[in-house]
Amino acid sequence: MADKHHGGCLCGAVRYEVTGDFDAFFLCHCSYCQKDSGSAHAANLFSSSATLGWLAGQEQIQSFKLPGTRHEKAFCQTCGSALPYTQMAGKLVVVPAGSLDSPVSIRPNAHIMMGSKADWDHELDEIEKIDGLPK
């Protein structure tokens, strides 16, 4: 029986299910992923065998493909949360790891595009770690 993964957006309007296993998990530091995540990197899972199904809110999904690149992003029109999408005529499912509600069974394979990482993205393991909000 294939694994099933569930997720959705922040506002709850969009819900999805991915059936199958993930092949890879990359943390991409390219400038495009920095822009569309608003962070140091994007965290995406990839599968060439899984299927993506929409459980609710498919009409709320907007997609953006950066012209002249392979860079693409799907997101909820209401809250802006990153959402899964397919590439290569549906042969590749791309799932933003943070959009999943179910546990991720694989660890990231690699940090990629390190040549374009943010200038402040270094030695982050050395800064203070706080379990809640700062006081």
C-alpha cells in the first residue's frame, strides 16, 4: 500500500493528498527560492511516482512560472502559502515540505545552489535557540 501524505495552506482553504513515496528532498538556496520563500532557502520534496490530488480549494490555487527558467511556485490566493504542483507534464510532483501536515519520512538529501546562498546564511547553528517567542 502506497504512503499517503496530507497537507494544505495556512488559512485552510486548500487541502491536498499525495499518494506515493518521495524520491528526494532538497533545500534550495538559489535567489529565486529565497525570493519566493522569503527565507534562506526553499525546502521541497520531489516524486516521479506519486500522485497529487486536491481535496478542497483547488480553485484557490494560483501558479507562477518565472519566464525563461524552470522556477515555478503554486500558492493559495487567500493566504499565500506555498502549495504542491507538477512539472514535466505531470511526471514530477513537487511538494513544499512546510505545507505537509503529515510527518516527512525522509531527511533532506542536500543543500543545493549554495553558490547563491544569502550572505547572512552561515553559522546559523551557533545562534541562540528559543522554544517559543523571544521575551
